[in-house]
Amino acid sequence: MTDGRNRPAPRPPEGTPPQAELARQARAVLADAVRIARWAAVDRDPGAGRLGEQAQERAAAALELSPAQVRAAWDRARLAGLVELHDGAVRPGWRLHAWDRDDSAVLRGWVALFDAWSLVHLAPADVEPATVAEVVEALPQVLSLLQLSAGPVTAPALLDLLRKRVAELHEERCEVPYGPGADAAEATAVTVPLSPLLHWALEGLASVGALTLGEGQATLTPLGNWAVWVKLEQICVAAQSPAGNIEQSAQEMLRGCAGLTPGPARAEYRAWLAARTASSAISELLTVARGEDALLRGLAFEALRVVGAPAEPGVRAAAADTSLRPYALLWLAEYEGADPDDASEVLTREESTWLWVDTAAAVADHGESALLVRHLDSAVQGNVPALLEEVRAVGHPRTVQVLVALAAAHPDPALAKAVRRAAFQVHNGGA
């Protein structure tokens, strides 16, 4: 996605704990989610994404949790990418496999939960959804104040900022008719009950470990402070630099090549392939492609392009797998002589949409926010409403996480709101 060697990574604010400590804190926040994800990997009946009543009872007994804790843990496990749905069956997410050994995967899982805080902590039912959406849209400015303050901030100060930001949103959209002598903040204060919504938002952020609440004040946790800084700086975890790839497994070789441009990456693939029999290399690459990391899936097929003719039977068989089908069809089209720029014509609309979501998942996991926003332009639908409708219908297991990440990254408030609403609808419907 980006080559970390092209620019030095910005340093986090002074006093930010090292990554290992931040990951330890993230693991603590998601401890119950990890437990239920591991339970689901071996004990849960295959079926829909929501835990049925009997499954909840089994999980509660096995994990010594209350039914409410089970439901909350399952919600978090799905949003953090610890469990995924594939063709109606629950599978462990790739982050679960990496949980104990990969701090960056843990932190990305927690950031996915942080981005989805408003799905974890549902808004009061008696508040208009449009008002809730405005508060969610205004929260980044509140979080920025908390980060800049580097300590506790009183609720009145946060409420004042929230009122001003919501008023600005109204004014930008020409939605607030002001009377003589009334400013935006005063008009908003009269028409919108923001104090309960600020309390809801702070509780939601506290529930995912982003801040702590005291008597009339809030303070960012080290995790929350780091996450706000990450969002402001729009940085990503640098890709592992390639070293010793010939001796690595396919998975580690592909991870090592993730930050390379196409030419050097192909050279690495050739060197790795030369040290193995074609059959074992193809089998290993296809095994990685069937895994949960969408970035590695795409890279595995790039490596298979270097393999060429010996890979054709394995790739043709892979086309029967829903998650691999778009990649396999593109590979076969190019192998049979299609121009790479025209190869996408072999995909159905549904397959193109699946591939768009899968690529977006790779960007969300390994890329920068700006790259995720630019990825919108590659959608075949041509407009966001049609894209959202078809993305929801295609049933990709990472749909909610992709939409939440896109909403968090997109600078257009109206578009971000629509994407966030779609994420909520998919999550709430168990799709």
C-alpha cells in the first residue's frame, strides 16, 4: 500500500506508550471478544452471524459470562475483525490468528472498534437519528480538544465545543433560521438537547477504552490519545521490509513484499519460487489466498501471475470459492490474453462489488485513510447510493468494518453520514 521507507514515520506525542504497551491495553479491552471468538471457532454451530438463544446460553456457560456480556462480546468480536461470516458460516478472522503475536494487528482491531463506537453503544431511542448523526460527525473535534488538553477536560467545556460544532454543521447546510441577535450556538442549544447526547457519546467512547470518565470530566486513555493522533496524522503501520524472503513461508514472504513496487515485488516472487517445486509453491500461495487477510489474497495472485501456466489448474479450481472467484477470473482472463486494463469485464456486477469490498478491506487493514477514500472512485456503480445498496447485498464478511472505516476517513460529512448509516443497517441486520 505504502512503502514505509519512502518517508519517516511521524513520531507520536511525547509520553505515548510503546506499541507493545498499547497493544497490551487493547488486548485487555477486547479480552471477552477474543474469548468468544475462540469459543466460536470450535464450539459454535455454523449458521447466521447473530448468536441464537441456545448458542448464547452455551457461550455464557462456557465462558462464565452473562447473556448481555456474551452479546456485547460477540458484537465487539465482529466489529474488530475477530470473527467473520463466509457463506453463512462463522470463521475466525485473520486478526484472531495473529492476536497473540502481532501487536499491529491487535491495534488495528482496536481502532476498528474505536471507529465503530456508535454501533457498540446504541444511541437513545427517543432521539432523532439525524441529530445522533450530527453528534457523531462533530465528535472528532471534541476528541481533538481532549488530545490537545493532555489531561481532564470538564463536561461543560466539551458541551460548549459540541454545541458550536453542531451549530457550524447546521450553518454550513443553511439549516438553522436565526432570529435577530441569535448566534448559531444559541439556536442549536435551544433546538437540540445535546447534553444527554454528549453523555451518551462519552460513555460510548469509554466503553471501547478510548477515555475515562470522572466527576464531570473526561480524559483520553493512552489508547484513545494514540488513536486520535493516528487519525490526525493519517499514518499506517509501516509494512515489514523484505529480508530473507526466499527462506520464508508464502505468508511471510508476501507480507515482506507488501511495501514493494510491482517490479521489485516480482523479483522477490521469482526468487522465492525458484527455491521450491511449482506444485508446492502454488499450493502454499492458494492456501494464503484462502486466509482472512485481503491484502495477502491479492498479493498471492500477483505471485501466481509470475508462476504462469503451471498455476492454471489450481487457479481454475479456486474460481469455485466465493472469496477467490474474482481474483481467479481476472488471473485466467489475463492468462488467456486479455489486456489487464480490460480483464475486469469478465466479472459480473456482484463479483466486481465483492472485489471492491475485499480490496477496501485490504486498504483499511494496511493502507492510509486517503487511499481508502480514493478507492471509492474505482467502484463500478458510479455513485455512492448505488454502491452502498450493492455492497450491502453482496454479503462480504468485512462489509461493516469497511463501511465504518470509510465513514471515519471520508472528509465529506454528508457522504460519511450515509456510509455510517449503511454500516449500522448492515450490522443491525446481521448481514
